[in-house]
Amino acid sequence: MTVERVGGLTGQVSVVASYETADLPGPEAARVRAAVEELAAARERGAAGEVGADLPGYRVSVGGKGDAALRVFEVRGDPSADLGGPLDVLLGPDG
């Protein structure tokens, strides 16, 4: 899984988190999987994120190895505004 910071005023892309859930202890891996499913559910609901060219954005890429299909989620806004939310969890396995 890779989490990249994208966009904002500079338009730069940088990796801010990268890890394999298989390498995490069970409870942490479960939190990460739940956060990814929360992002997927929000996309299914058509939930719109914050809007604004200067807002930070994050691209979460999951899977893409072996039989796992690559899933990519784009999230806009400040992750600290939703402490414990899916992006906050994915930015660091320790939350």
C-alpha cells in the first residue's frame, strides 16, 4: 500500500507512507484494512471530499500484486480534521 500526497498549490507528488499489511501486527493490519474499506464505501456512496485547488490531496494505492486488483482512492482535505478517520489511519499504521 502506498499513500502519496498530491496536488495543492505546488502540484508535487510525494510518498508519505508505504507498507505491506502482511508485515503489520494483526490489530494494525485490521485497522488498515478497515480504513481502506471505509474509503471504498465512501466512493460507492458518491461522497464528495472537500473542494479547493489549494487543499492537500492524497492518493491511496492498494493491491496490484499477484491476483490483487489495484485499487486507487483520491482523498482531498486535511487528515487532521478527521482524527481516527480512514486517511489518518492510512498515513501511519500507528494512527
